[in-house]
Amino acid sequence: MTVNESPTNKIDVSCRVPLLVLFGGAALWLVVGSLLALLASLTFHMPDKFGDCPWGTYGHLQPAADDALLYGFCIPAGLGVVLWIFARLGQTPLRSALVPVIAAHLWHVGVLVGLVGIFVGDSTGFAWLEFPRGGSALLFFAYLLIGLWALMNFSGRRDGGMFPSHWFLVAALFLFPWIYSTANILIVGWPVRGVVQAVITWWFGNNLVFVWTSLVGLGTAFYFLPKFSGRPLQTYFYALFAFWTLLLFGSMRGVPAGAPVPAWLPVLSSLSSLLLIVPVLAVAIIGWKTVVGAAGEKCRGGSFCMIKFGFVAFVLSALLLIAQSCPVIGRLTQFTWFGTAQTQLQLYGFFAITMFGAIYHILPRAVGIEFAFPKLIRVQHWLAMLGIFILVASLAVGGVEQGMKLNDPAVAFGDSTKAMLMFLRVSTTGLLLILLANLLFALNIFVMILAWKWSLAKTVFAFVISPLNKTEVKA
Amino acid sequence: MKNGFVIFLAAFAVLLTSWSAFVLGPQLQLGGAKQVPVLNSTEVYPRSRPGEANQGLQVYRANGCAACHTEQVQQDGVACDVVLSSAGKNPSAVSNLLATLNLRGLNQEEAHAASDKITAAGGKVETHIVAVGPDIARGWGLRRSVAEDFLYDNTVQLGSLRIGPDLAGVGARSPNANVVLQHLYAPKSVEKDSLMPPFRYLFEVRKIVGGEFSPDALNLPKEFAPADGYEVMPKPEAKELVAYLLSLHADVPLYDAPFTPIIAAKP
């Protein structure tokens, strides 16, 4: 290990153990999630094979795969990146790192409890909130602890200034405990009556899957893009504008048109969704002006490429979201795979790939060890890009086809599912590529953790066998 | 925006607005909802489901059925159907007239015009209001799903993806418990191209005792039946699930979603 006592290095090292725990567990859940997603997709190609055990049905596999991606990978990866960015931007080392380390372990245990709960039939039955109470409670407290530590570090920042990344990440830190406690208390703990449950589920799902990931992903991109391109964020005021409009319009949506609820809810949702075009355009302009033509690093299949790809995926994902909330298109795409395509683009294409880029940049600095297989990073990036493209394109096009057949009563319902089969086969290929990409990512992370543990063991060993100093002997 | 506290306060205000609109608002409007009268009837709606069906809802939840099935019928609007109730004294003139008229899917003025013509020819008509839309045309329901349909459900399972058909009215269109059980055990024995996984773990294959099928055993086509001397018995979960599915028939007219017959024919 290199011993470098510069202040930046001290900051990186202060985050080391929490980041290793957060990212290591995240890499594990990422692989588990993509494996489950692949199995879920296979149930369509051989429905007969999965009938003898409850955990093999689509209704168990799919929610488990979704939650493993969101709670297992996205949130802990995001929290780790937030901890590091706060420490770096504030020029303040993370103090008492033991607390976030314990919290990160709690988080991963919570995900395990939740996933097991889904498979034994304890799912709450609400989308994105399937984890039973025990798992949710662990997640909630773990998040509170990590979030609190990030905020303490933030408030102790050296020059007291705030960067655009700060706004996005601070808002995201507040958002999760609020929506997670509301949803768990009002629809799992002490359930409200009737369709209010459904409205709260939609509100929660949108705020977590769209708003939270957008805030963290964009906050991360706004930190790294200027760093890599060598040009300051263009501009501060666009970013300010994008932040407020995204928060305002993004959080005021989620109820689909045609839902069996009072009409003002879907109308308000559609309206806010259409207005989302404003922050999306602002974000696109920021990205364009910051990156294109800048004289900084060239993209060579590493962190910079991933974060750029994630940025483009965000714009596309938000445009798909706006499209399906527009009543005319929404009528065609409702109840089809189109919605799944958008969610996957948001969670994997945008958020996960942005996190890959950030983690590949952060981890070698925090641990002080280079990745064992640097060439695989580039392979992983290509596999992930190709996989998510195939997955999203097949499901989105298939979803439109399915929607046209669903909306024509002359076409038998069975034909609408049969027409999807070809697209589902293609999407399974996409999921396979994503699984491979995730395995490569996990390989690099796990080897780094092992290397770190090995060097730790060596240090301890060297300390034990080293001869005592003369001064100590005298004493 | 140099101050963290300012950003916290402003973000708090935005999220409070969102929370008020999507959590507090619906709860104030619907949280105290009560049964509503059925149109043109002294009945109230909904009745709570029988106990077995309520347990079936928990089986539905635990198995993630909502991953593939929705429970929300959609409707584009309403239309009028003009229905002849009596041909009157001159049936041949009325039937000649009927052959020239379009009597289904009319708007209100067209319906009035058509019923005026028939009345003038001596027939008597009724005007029926019907819901229209692809879901209605598929026979998935008589009207759109409304909040009242889910008043007593916990947990509400609206679903968002139609890999399988909508189930809001499955109890009305497939009222035979044995067929539904068979569908759960061997979907392909009911729908040839079904993508539904067989839920065999909700059933028990056991040896026939005393040489005769139990009354509850499934009556399966040969290729799906177990080996000779064995029979397929539904476990309690399967029976509860079917009781729940059969309890799904949102088929009464309500003030929010009216249909047949609410406008009496003009005298």
C-alpha cells in the first residue's frame, strides 16, 4: 500500500471501510437481482417447469429481482457515493466511520430478510414495498444512521459553501426516510382503507424509483462530469433551475390515468409529468454544455464513459416517463411492458451505470489498491450498455405492440400475450448480458475486498512479529 | 444557495406539498368512505367479502398474482342502446323500421331520435346506458372499476401489467369453481397457449382411497391427470384463492359508474 499523507488521501481513506461494506454488499445483491430477473424471464419460455415450488413463480421472482436491484444495489451504492462526495466536496474526513459500517451491515441484513420474506409469501403485495416489516425496519434505521453521518460530515464542511451536487444529494437524503416511513406506516403498519393504499403506493414508488434515483444520479453526475471534462458545470443557474423543477414536478406524479380513484389525482399526475419536460431539458443542456467539446479526459471505456452514458439514459428514461404519462400515449402503453422498460432504463441504464462509473473511480482511491482486472471494466461497460439497450428496446417496442392489441377488442387477449413472446425472448438475451456485466463488476469489487483483507492481515502479522522498540522494552 | 438550512426548508416545503396532495388529500377524501347505494335499488355496495374469500386475497397477495394480473377495468365513456320493449299494434312496420336504424352505441340525441321514430311507428322502446371501451367489449366487466369496489380490501391489489387478463370481473364471467381450480393446477388444460405458471404447489396429489374419487378431486383431462390410482386435491389455500376470485364481480351500477338501465324510455 502506498502511504500518502496528503489531505485528499486522508479524506479518501476515512471513507474506506464504510464504502467497502456498502459497495461489496451492493455488488452481491446486484448479481443476485440480475440472476432472479433472468429466472423470472425464463418462466415465460417454460412456464411448466416452475410449478412445484412456490418460489419459482413469476409472482415471487419478479418482485424479488426488482427489490434486489433497487434496495440491494441502487440505494447502498448511492449512499456510499454520497458519503464520499460529501467528504471530498467539504474537504472533511468522515468521523466515527464505525457507525456507517455497522449501519451498512444492518442494511444488507435488511435486504436479506426482505428477499427471504418475499419468497416465503410474506410480501406486502405493494409494488416496490414488498419487503415485510422486519426487513423494512432494518432498512429504515440503517438509512437514518448513514444519512445522519453524511449530513454531519456535510455540516462540518470546511468552507461552508454549497455545490450543485450538494443540493441534489442533500434533498435525496431527506426524501427517503420521509416517503419510506409514510408508506410503511400507512399501508403496511396501520393500513388506510381501500384505494388510498394504491395511491400511496404509486406516490411512494414514483418518489423512490424516479425522484430519489434522479436526485442521487444527477448529483453524482454533476460532481464527476465537470471533473472529467475539465470544464465547470454549465451553469450554476441551469442546475439550480433543474433542481427545483425536478423536485417539484417529479414528486407530484405517480397515479396512472384511468386508475379507480378520484379523477383529480390522475389529472394532477399527468399535468406534473408533462411539466417534467422543463427540468429534463435543463439537465440535457447542462450535460451538453459541460461535456461536448471540452478539453478534459477522453472517454476510454472507464468512469467517464459510464457517467456520460448514464446521463443520456436519464434523459431518455425521463422522456419515456413523460410520454407514458401523456393521456394519448398512456392509453396505449398502460398495463403493458412499456412501463417495465422505462423503469429498467431508469434503474439500470441511468442509475446503476452512473454508480458503476463513480465506484470505479472512488474505490481504488479509498482503498489504495488498483482493480485487479482493469481491462474487464471496459468489457463490463460494453456488456451493460448492450444488455440494457436490448432489454429496454425490446420491452418498449413490444409494449406498444401489446398495447395496440389490447386496445382492439377484435383481437383475442391471448394474441396480445403471444405477440409479446418474441420480444420477451429478445429481452431475456438482454438480461443475460446484464448478468454477465454484473458478474464482472462484482469480480473486480470482490477481488479488491479480498486484496484489502489480505493486506490488512499482512499488516497485522508484520506488527505482531516486528521487534519491540527499545523505548518500549525499557518501560 | 450557500446555506444548507435554506435548501432543507425549501425541499421540505416541496415535499410537504407532494405529501399533502398524494397522501393527506386522498385520505381525507376517501379514508372515511362508506357503502354507497346501488342505482335504482335499495341495496348498498360493496358488501364485505366472505371470510374464505378474504383469506384468498392473502393467498393472491402472497403469491404475487398482481405481478401479471390487473383488477381495474377501464372505460372510454358511455353510449346509449335503444331496445325495443314491445312491437305494438303494427309489428311488421316496426320491424321494417328497425332494420333501417342503428340502435347500438348512440349518443343521447341519436338515441332520442331513434326512439321517437320507433314510437311514431307504434312500438315501445327503452333506452339503456352502456359503458364502452376495449375492456368492456372483451367482457371483462360491465363498467369501469371505481374506488368503491375496493372499500373492504386489505391489501388492495390493482396490478399494473396485463400478462394475464384483467380479473376485476372474473367471478362473473367464470363462475364455476372447478374450472378455476383446474386453471390453477394446469392452465394449459383450460387455455391452450396460456403463459401462466401451473400452481401445482397449491394442490396435493394423493392415492385414491377406497377405489373412488373424492368429491373435491379435480376432474382433469387425460394428459394433465396424474397416474392411475392417484387424484389431485386442492389444498385449503387453493380453495380460498378460488373463493376470492369468484367474489370478484364488480357488476352493479353506481352513481360514479352508471349503466343499464337508468333512463326510462320517453312515454
